[in-house]
Amino acid sequence: MNTPDLSACPFCGGTDLRFGEIQEMEVGMSWPDYFVQCRSCQGSAGSGSRKEIAAEKWNRRVVPARIAQLEAERDQLAAALE
């Protein structure tokens, strides 16, 4: 099975990411639940019963157009303060 591609961290922009796994338990049964975690800021999200599901949820968190807009606004404010 191939490891799913992950977008940069939506919290800090980091790219050092990992899949974590916890065991869910209920009435004598247990199953894995996967999530994605950023090693830079420890932000995590995207739980799912498979790594592919966790990756899909993680990747939905990044909205490149909105990030670009916020970066442009930041740059304009920084320039105004100079």
C-alpha cells in the first residue's frame, strides 16, 4: 500500500508530517484509528479508520486560495508598517 500524499500543515505550513494511530475500544472490540500530525507544531487532525481517510481529511483543511489571500494581506500590512 502506498503512503498517501499529505499537504503542508494548515497551522504552521510545516511539511514534517506523520501518521499516528490510536486504538479505539468498545465492549471488548478494538480497531485502529489513524490521524495526521505535524512534527513541527504538533497540530493534528483527520482521523479515520484507514490512513487514506485520515489523509483526505487532513488535505481538505488546506485552502490554498485563502492562504495566498492571507499572505498577500500580511505582506501589505508589513509594507505599510515599514
